[in-house]
Amino acid sequence: MNHQDIRKEVARLIDRLPRQFRDQLRNVEFVVEDWPSRELLLEEDLDPEEDIIYGLYQGVPLPERSSLDPPLLPDKITIFAAALIEDFPDPEELREEIRLTVLHEIAHYFGMDEDEIEELGY
């Protein structure tokens, strides 16, 4: 699987979300990049030499938004293809990890924290 295949897999996963969730994904950009930058890892309080991430949600979670707030820039969910490909050489394991990563980052968009997401198995 390559970068383009992962992009297609992310799009397929989004299309297969239940309509009630998919309809609420407004003003969200899904991006596939190879690796997170050193600067991005530092911004997220991660160690660029030690920490590996497969995805990242950047934005204002839905529960924290107000209709009184000015229009927001799009939220962004980034999936890091090279990290996934390197750590999951088996295509089926890779697809499963892409699925888990996409769902994990979408859960952040809906306002869930790491503990809540972990309880759900993502």
C-alpha cells in the first residue's frame, strides 16, 4: 500500500461512517501526509526522537463551539502515511490501523479525550 492507497482508504472509511456521524463532519479537512514535522511534534508536546503518531486532530471540538463564535477555519485531521506503512507492513493490519486512526481522530472532533477514546477501543 502506498500514500495514494492510504488516501483512498481514508476516503472510503469516511464514506462508510454512519450517516448521523458523517453529516456532522462539517468544515473538516482530511489530509494524508508522510510524516509529522519536528515542529508539529514539539507543538503537541511530543518527543520527535521517541514519539510516533499515525494521526492528529487539530481544531475546536464540536462541544466547545458556540453559535456566537466567528466562523472557524476548517478543522484538520491528518493521517501520517509513511509512519503507518513502516509500522504495519501487512496490508490487512495496515487497513485496520488506518481505520482505528481515522476513528480515533474523528472522536477528538466530537470532543472525546484520550481516556474516553481508549475505553471505546480506538
